[in-house]
Amino acid sequence: MRARVALTALLATSAAALAAAPAAGAATREFWVGAVPVTWNMAPNQFDDITGTRYDPAQTVMGTVVYRRFTRGWRHPLPNTPTSGNQNLIPGPLLRARVGDRLLVHFRNMDFARRDSHSMHFHGVHYRPSSDGAFVPGVSERDADVKPGQSWTYRLTAGEDSAGAWPYHDHSPSMHASIDGGMYGMLSIRGRREPLPDREFVVVFARMGAFQTIDGRAFVGNTPVLRSKVGDLVQFDVMAMGSEHHSFHVHGHRWLTPGGVTRDTQTVAPAESFRFQWRERDPGTWLYHCHVEEHMALGMIGTYQVARR
Ligand SMILES: [Cu+2]
């Protein structure tokens, strides 16, 4: 009898979870994103400050295409991640929403340099095939093959199972070159009653050319300087793109996984992502980096600076 009551309760819970999200508090969030050609320098100071190695611009500068945030109607470009302290352009805009929200991502391909097709493909959210953005020969529609000058609106819903940090990336016929060039970004979906953190850092590990980059930059002095102060609720959104596994590590801190395990290092495979939070209490300048030694040596390392209140 007890088991039956439990089963009934479980089924009721599942049915509620499967039902459409209640409208209370839910919002429709619109984003305007462009694929834009840029000249990108992976190490603007031309220097590895740890080993003292100098690099020539011929080694660190390349033409590429990135996702860029725009105002409504793609009128004016905006910073991609205004609150995180990260650089612009790589990764693409941090798209924030809450469980229950609808997301309309208006995408325009402005790649008049290479004139490649591009798209946006999102992990972690609900959508119809016409918002998948992944090219399937003979099957997919314009969502997966947005030509230069064309646009597409991706219609997404953040379900109960969408809370977390998730990748999005190009999945058009040009996806391999485009991802190598930095065409990726993150969705940040918080739970219905979850507060916004004071600081949210987007950390993307990916090889670019001969370097191992964080948010498209290599070596301390070029990679994002993540800044917070004692007392802040700090959130890291971490993912990897490309073809290699990485090992995310922060010095002087630990975090709890959803399963309650204490960690200071977490492996992350291509397109895997995770997030964690802590209430900051340890002032100082700390390192964060990939713990694959070869990757650190090729630039996958940066600083996290915590100010006293
Ligand atoms: Cu690595």
C-alpha cells in the first residue's frame, strides 16, 4: 500500500513536470545575435609571462567569425558578457533565462568575409526540429543553413530539466572551421527561485590554432581576469569545445557538486558543461587553469582576483 501511494505520488509529480510550464513568473526573452567577421588576436600582449616566451603577431592573429550580441533589430553591437568581466566576441553572448521562460534567439548571418553558412544549435533546452540549427542533408531547413544576409529565429523553452549552464555553437555545414574559430557561447538557465549571482564567469576551454585558449585568449595577461570581492555570490559556467578533454581547476577554493561532493578540479569533455557557485571569502590573486600540463603551457591559464570588501 505504502509503495502504491509512493508510486501514485511519483506519477503525479512526473505528470506535473511534463505539463506545460505555468505562466506565473515566466517570461519571453528575446536576443539578437549576429555572426560577424573579426580579426582576433589570441595573445594581444604577444607574451607568455610565465615562461618569458615572446610571440609574433603572425603566430597569434587570425581572421575569424564570431557570435556578437546586438540591440533589437541588429541595430547596434553590444558587449557579449557585460557582467562577467570577460572579453567580448569570444565566447558569444551569455544568454540568460529562468526555468519556464521562452527564448527567442534572432540570428543573422553577417559573414560577408568568408561567405559561409552559419547557425546556432543549443544544448539543454526544448525546441522543435526547426530550431535545432543542425544541418542534416536533405532533411533540415533554413535554421541549419543560414546564408550570408539571411536570418532565423530559434524558439526555445527552458524546462524543469534545463537549469544549468549549456553550450550553443555553429552546427551548419561550416561548423568544424567555425567552432575552431570561436563560434560558441553559453546559455545560463537558473531555477525558478534561484537568485542571480553577483558575478558570473564564462570559462570556455578550446584549442585555437597552435594555442590552448580560455575564451579565445592564451596566457596570463591575455586570458580573462575574473574579478569578485569578498561576500559576492560567485558563479562559474565552464565548458569545453573542440576535440580535446580538459581539466578545470581553481586555486584556493573548493565547490560542492549537485551530488554533494567537494571538488577543486573537474574534467570537461567537448560540449560538456557545468556550473557551480560559492560565497566568496578568500581575498587574493588566484590562478584558474586547465590542469592538462601541455594545455597550461600552451596558454590555458588565467587569474581570479578577489578584492577585500
Ligand atoms: Cu586542457
